[in-house]
Amino acid sequence: MVASVRLKPIAVGGLVVIVVLAALYAGLHFYGRGMIYHPSHAVIAPDIAGVRAEHISTADGEVLVAWFHAPRPGQPVILFFDGNGGRPEIQDGRWRRIIDHGVGFLALYYRSYSGSTGSPSEEGLRLDARAGYDWLIAQGITPDDIVIHGFSLGSAVAVQLAAEKPARALILEAPMTGIDDIARQHGAGVFAGLIQDSFRSRDYITRVQMPVLIAHGDTDSVIPFAHGERMFELAREPKQFVRFSGSDHSTLVRDGLYDQVWPFLDAHPGLSEAD
């Protein structure tokens, strides 16, 4: 009887610990996603002539809103993945630079973003990226004419797609090695292994078999410059790294990103063009 009396508090105490840990774990997952994704649900079109909305279905039944502008003959199409707070209407400067060069684009907005259905997750965004790529192929655009381009969080989406699908090139703008690495740098390393959507780009970049251009501002206040450097170290050849001195996280387009992109693409034509 004495033994059973002593064991009962221990068992109850253990249960309390388990419940508390489970609550912390669930909270980390919930709030982790709340910290990663910042969708705007409003559907606001880019203020640019010739851009049209497309509705693209994913393999799991979601419907994504995307914005498409056709390329001039002989020019590629950029499949663009935006950051975690991305909205098409605030990227007009980017779209104009692309269109002015005759290049097309498909700007795909993830599930829950800008009118797209569903709730975001790493696996969900992976399905979204595949759907955008497959839509371009269905329009008759060949892999040699698809340039995969990701900004910030979108760089993680882009590198995962590029690891499994062929394309002309991969452009990573202010990329990260992984959200778990960012957590460690902010003193939350104890939780790094529990982050559900960790977007470990460092594990995917080694599988990419296409030319890679990485651009990063050396005063980036969101994703440290060292992330871009590490991604470049891990990438296979051919590859190019562009350091933007004094540039912050969201200023690379303004600071001349596409002045670097166009010569890079000219130097790396698709396989059919190279032949």
C-alpha cells in the first residue's frame, strides 16, 4: 500500500510533464507556422498591361491564383515564387523589368495567399510549385524555357522544385539554408529540431542539376548574408554568386538584380539551344 501511494504522485507528475510538453510541441507547430506564413487574402492584380490571372489546380485539390505574362518569341518564362508576405501588386517593379526584357513570367501565389485556397505548409507549397511548373509545361513551354526563381521563403520553394524538375536555370534571391538555422541564430536552437516546416534548402541545393545564380545583400536584416554564401558553397557548377554591397533583404531588384540575371541566362542557354 505504501509503495502504491508513492507511485501514484510520480505517475501523475509524469502525466503532467507529458501534457505540458505536448502542449508546448503543439504550440510550437501552430505558432511556428503563424510566424512563417503571412498571407494576404485580397486579390489585387498587378497594375501592368498584358498580365492575366490564371487559376491552377494542385494535386490535392486546391486552386491557386497566379499571374501570367507571355514572353516574346524565343524568350524564356520565369516561374516566380515570392516571400512569406508576398503580394503581386507590390512587385510591379519586378514585373516591369522582366517584361521590358521580353521575358515572360508566371507568378504563383501559394495556398491561402492572394485568393488561393487552402492553408500553407511546406508540403503544400511543394505541391503548389509542382502545379505551377506543370501548368507551364501544359501550355507548351519546354523545360529549356523555364527559369525557376525564388525570393526569400520562395527560394526554399524554388530549390525544392529545381531538385526534382528540369529547367534552364535556378535563381535564388536572398535565400536561406533553412528555417531551423535561422531559429538557431536567434537563440531558439533547442526548438530547431521540432520545427515542422523547416525548409532545409541546404539539403536540396546539392541535388540541383542546372545553372544556379545566387544573389544576396550583405546587409540583409532578415536572412543573414552567410546563408547565401553557404548555399553557393553547396551548389554544383555551373554557378554564380552576386554580392550586393549595402543591399537589404527586399532591395535587390531596385539595386540591379536583373542586370545580373540577363547576362547569366544568356551565358546558359537551354540544352536544345546549346546544341
